[in-house]
Amino acid sequence: MEIILRSITGITPGQGVMWLLGGGLIYLAIARKMEPSLLLPMGFGAILRNLPAAEGGGVRLVLEHLFDLGIAGAELFPLLLFIGIGAMIDFQPLLTNPKLMLFGAAAQFGIFFTLGLASALGFPLPDAASIAIIGAADGPTSIFVATQLGSRYLGAIMVAAYSYMALVPMVQPPIIRLLTTPAERRIRMTCRSKPLSRLTRILFPILVTVIVGIVAPEAAALIGFLMFGNLLRECGVLDNLTATARDVLANLITILLGLTIASRMGWEEFLRWDTLMIIGLGLVAFVFDTVGGVLLAKLWNLFLREKINPMIGAAGISAFPMSARVVHKMGLQEDNQNFLLMHAVGVNVSGQIASVIAGGLILALVKSAL
């Protein structure tokens, strides 16, 4: 059947499946407005990569050049994207309530759980670690770790990491509802934020870079570029550069990254059982990250007089700012006067830092074991 179809149309069934997958990503981007700046180029790139003409070289060669330039060489795209992300992030909600950092740490539980699970399923340690870091819900960190470890499954890991980032509004709410009661979801949290000095906001990215560079040196590049972007934002004298990093640079790199990911979405390397296993394991990591954050909040409530809304623990994954928005929206659905956004954002940005540290620790663990 495949030979007949290919002889008549030049198209294999595998290519047709990837066209459908690409069309599905485009649908999510346009109709559902799920991370359109990323899913649209990914979807279109998947279709482009699987055209019959791509087999001959032209399209494939262009996409391969993008991959070699932006990812395989020096992880240029993930690092540059982190500058833009850093320029978007306001760490004040976290700095005014530092204990929120604990939720960011707890929400990395799924990474280490999935590392053990993937190893038990027979994946070599570098591949198991690369798969596990999908749970960070942080595309640049996933790419960086998988590239550093030379994973054979970089394409599937990239697709899974960015797909789950975009699917946060669909994946997280059922998990949160399963783990919490309506009464818990209606818990109101007072906001005691106070203005921070400019010096504090400037020193924070510098000190975080130094501390992480000492504690988790493998994460120094990621955290350094992220905090450099934040320093641009907070220094107060580089507004034009901040706007460029936040808008122009981040959007441009996101488009290029989406097309680059598509270079690893050829049907012959994507439609395999191990790829499907990786996507499934990525979902496990993502789910258990959410579980870890929510359960820590519930545990903490056993000892607190002023209760915490356990939903904010789910925002500890690194999908900024989607996860914080999901928690805020769920709070309003339970009680239209329950404003959780500032608390959720504080947890969400702590998860951004924690995911980078987790990536560095995973790299150090694997490299020391090899």
C-alpha cells in the first residue's frame, strides 16, 4: 500500500501523518491561541519538512543549517531566548515573599521521578536525563541539557517540551482539581507586597548568577543569560535594549526555534515507538511536577494558621507566565473575588530559576556517573 501510494502521489503515509500533526499544531495556535508564536512555526515547519521535495535536500538542508547554527553548535537559540525571557520577568513578587521559592523547588519533583522511571524502562542515563528534564516545562533548558548530553532523542524532546508548555491550560487544571477540594481552591491569600529598592532589584540577578554558578556550575550559562536579561530590565538605564530583548529578540528567536524544532520532525525519525514513549514520559514528568507543588502547599497548610491556596503550588513549573495565569483563572472561577495572580507569579518565576538549577544538577549528576 505504501509503495502504491508513493508511486502515485510521491507521498508516504508517514508524511501524511506528519502533515496532520503539523495541521493540529497550527489549529491549536490559531483557533485555541495556545502559544501561537511557537506552535505556528512548529506546525508549518513540520509540514514543510515532510514535503516530498524535502527528501531531496533543499528544504531539509535549510532546516538542518538552522539546527546546526542555533542548537547543535553552541545552543545559541536557547541562550538568546533566555535573555528575552529574563527581560520579561518581574521578580518582585518572589522577593517580597521568598518562601515561595520552596514551591518552585517542589515542582521539580517530576524531573527526578521520571529520570528513575526512564532508566528503569531501559533508556541509557544520558537519554533518560534528557527525557526527564521535559518536566521542567522549560524549552530552552530541555534543549540545552539534551544537547550537552548528546541525546539521540533531541527532536522528540524538543517537540514534547514545547508542546507541553503550550498545553499548560489543558493539562494542569484537571490535575489541580483532582488534588484539591473546592474549599481549598476558594482560599483567599492576602497580598502584603511592598516596594523594593532599585538596588535590591539590581543586585538580585547578579547574586543569583554568582550563587548558581557556584552551586550548579553546569547551569551557569542558562542562569547567566536569564539574569542578564533581567538586569537589563531592572537597571533603569537601558529601556530601549530591554524592549528589544523582550519583544524583538524573544519573538524572532521563538520563530526560528519553532522552525528549527521542525528540522527534527521528519516522519522517518519521529514516528517511532521510542518517540511516543518519550512524549509519554514527558507528560509523566509534567504531571508529577504539578503534583509536587500542590502537595507541598497542602502539607504546609497543616502547620499554618493563615492557609495557602494549594493551587499556587502548581505554578512552580517553569512555563512562564502560562501556569500563573491558569492558577489565577481557576481561582476566579471558584470565587470571582479571589485574586491569586501575584502569588502565582511569584511561584512561577521561582520555578524558572529552579528549573535551570535542576537542569544543572542533572547535567552534573550524569557527567559524574559516566
